[in-house]
Amino acid sequence: MSKQWAPTTFEYDEDGVSIRVPNIYAWVCPQDGEASFTRETTDELIATVRELITPAKRARERRSMPTEYIVRVA
């Protein structure tokens, strides 16, 4: 069965910090939902994770009251 170009959700977990990027297009397997991202999308996801993971870990270490942040870029 061939993959379909469709929106999916990218999720990344590191040391108890989770980053979730919804509605990102990829080649998605209709049977198991496995996504294959383009090289450009992968590069962008890596850059985004690197930018977000450090401040999220710092917030956790200082025991910040909010435990979930939603950032939307239009």
C-alpha cells in the first residue's frame, strides 16, 4: 500500500519534555500512520526542537507553575 500526502502530528520526547507539532504534512502510511517527512521538513523540525527543548527543560528545573505551553505561529 502506498503512502499518502497528508497532515500528521510530529512528537518528540527527551528527558521528560515533550514537543508536539500538529498538522504538518508528510507521506503517511494509511495502515499504521507511520510518517515520512521531506528533508526540508525534517531540517525544520530539528531546528524547532533544538530551539524549544532547552527553555522547556529550564522551566521544568525551576518548577515553573505552568506545565504546558501552546505557541502558535501564523
